[in-house]
Amino acid sequence: MKTIYLAGGCFWGAQKFFDQFDGVKETQVGFANGNKDSVRYEEIKNTGHAETVKVVYDEEKLPTKLLLRYYFLSIDPLSVNKQGEDSGIQYRTGIYYENESDISDIFFAIKAESSRRNAELAVEVEKLLHFCPAEESHQKYLEKNPTGYCHIKPALLKLFTLKNKNIAIAVSAFGAELKSLCTSNGENEYLWYADSKYWGRSAPVLFPLVGNYKDKNSLYNGRKYTLGQHGFARDKMFELAEKTENTLAFRLQYSENTLNVYPFKFRLEVKYTLLENKVCVDWSVKNLDDKTMYFSLGGHPAFLCNLNENFLRFDSHTPLVWSVLNSEGLLSEEKCSLPLEDSVLSLSSELFDKDAIILENNQIHSVQILDKNKISYLQVDFKAPVLGIWSPAKKNAQFVCIEPWYGRTDRATFSGELPNREWGNALSPQKEFIGGYTIQI
């Protein structure tokens, strides 16, 4: 077993965060590296200690670099003496080690995260001088007080992980959303870190709507239903339906609340499977109703990418035509062509000034992200008929979304009922729809 001490703001939520990972054997909250060896909770704002979690872990199951990769999910590593709404030196971020042998892994993780953020981190790295365990009332605080305060996003406290010899993933039950995709040793992360200053998600599942209804409303049997962009699944808590050595499956079923905004009884399952260096994302929609069900379904994974240096390669040698969105996120009549050279598109932040690039009519079924030397480091494959490519307009965010869609936003001129939506899916009672995509690194 190995031990490391991690400071990430209020230790109530930080302890619950680390307790959820396979390979973590024991945690304890306390106070590290202040100006005296013994301290009580009431004193720490004046003693220089950091609220810290002692993490005992099995490095065979959870390598140090991978543990630190997950640690960075839980903090804002650029913030000084502040996490969430908590501010003060006791809420600083820090990594404290006992053994000199851990230094190389720690600084590798720091350098990698700094590169991803393109900024110097505010995370201090020091040898552990002392660790004072906190009072018993603070240990496992959120287990004792489930509605207690926590600065960490709820989605990050419902993580489930898988790892094989090549890759590791972390998926939240909230939205069944992929939160991390990295090499199994934790050295290389591929998924966007959901910084809300740019975009606060990483890979949401879009259901039962992709894009927008015109005026946010749909008509079905003469009744109006109001639903926000990309539907509600991404903001719902799924149940864990299955976990095996290589598989995580999550399930969401209709409720009275969903029936108020979407008039069908459904069951949605999202399954993640690891195969060598590939993640298979499989979707299943079951119509539990006694009438035909109409829906859209899509993925929205965001991959780390330097928009000023990287490229995309498509599985097409013919010119690509994309549909342009208007200011309301609806499809306009404007069309543009992508400037490809040997199937390769040069990325830039200006490329997304008109919002998402929408490629319809099965033009594309495979996209690779290429580095500055045009060497592929990630590939997305799918059978969906529509593809969205997006990065936030005018933000120069360092990620690109490659989005396989079974459906898309309404046209600005659309005036029909739900069954008449373009690229929508119709599912007979008790029938099942299967879709998905794969990510290969």
C-alpha cells in the first residue's frame, strides 16, 4: 500500500470523492503542513494548515498518476486559497508526500495538468511535515450527513471507474456522462475537463432531443411540450444497471416529471465497454408505451485539442457540405463547404464562429484528431446519419466536440408536430433502438 496526502478545499467532500475509487483502501481527513504539530478544526484559519485527505491506496489497481488525474477532476487547480465558495489558506490545494520516490510521479502529473490548462497551477507540492487527524465528527462527514455542504459538483461524487492494460475511464451516474478517458497509467488524458468558463460538461448524452425544438416547444396530438436544448437525460441521475470487469451500464426510465415535458414512457440505457485501446459507447432506447415513440439521441464528447495546431481527418475524399445554425440554435437555409485537403481539415477557433458544424446525410462515419505533425491520436467511429462538430464560438477553448447524432435541431422554418421532425426516430411499442459510437486512442 502507498499513502499520499491531498488537499482540495473542504475535506468533507474531498474524502467522499476519493472513497469512491477502486484501489483506495482507506481515507482520513485532517490538517497538513501548518505552523504547529497539533491543531483543532476551530484553529486552522490561523495556523496555516490545509484541510487534507490522507489516501491509502493500492498502486497496482490505482497508479499514483491515475489517482492524481482524478484528483484534478475535483479541484480548480488555478485557484489560490479558494475552492467553490470556501476561501482561506486552509482551503488551498496541495499534494504532500512522505516518500521521495513519489516526487517524479507528482511532478509529472503537475506538468501534464499545467500543459492541459496552458497555465501555471496553484497546487503546492511539499514533503509532508505533519498531519493532524481531524476530530471524529469530521470523518466520513457526508456519510453521516448526506445533505451536508459539499463544494464538489454532485456529478463527481457518483463516479464509477474501469481500467484495462491500456485505458481507464471514469463515468458519472449523473447523466451517465464520461468524465475521464486516459491511459491506464494516468499519463495522458483525452477528455475535456469541463471548465465552466468555457463549457461545463465533458461528454453528455443527448436525449430525447438533439439541439432545439423551435421556440423550445414541440407539438404532439395537439398538446405543447416544452423542453430545453439537448433534452433532459444529461441532467438526470441514472441508476447503475451493471458493472463487470470491462463494462459499466446505466439506466434511466420515464417518470411523472419526464412525462410532463415528453409524452412517452421509455427506458434509456447507456453502456461503456473497454476493448483493448477502445471505449465502446452503446445506447439502447426501449419504448415502454402503447403508442409510437418519437425521439432523438446523440453524443457530445469533448476531446482535448489545440485549435491553433491540430487537424481533423475524415473518412471522405469528397467535399463536405455543412448546415449553418442561426442565433437561436435552429437550422438556417445557409450551407457552407469544409475546406479539406486530402480529407484533412485544419482547425482554428474561427472555424466555429457560426456555432456548430452540422454534417447531414451520412457524409461522415469516422473522424480522427491529428496532432501538429498530422499524426492521429484519437479516432471516433459511428453509424449515425448526422455529425456535429463544435467548440465554443470566440473563446479559443482547447477542445473539440465530435458528436454522432440520430437527430438534430429543428429548422427555423419548421412548423409541424413531433412525428414530422427531420432526422427524428420513430419506435413502435415495446421495440428497441440501438445506437452508439466508439473512441479509440
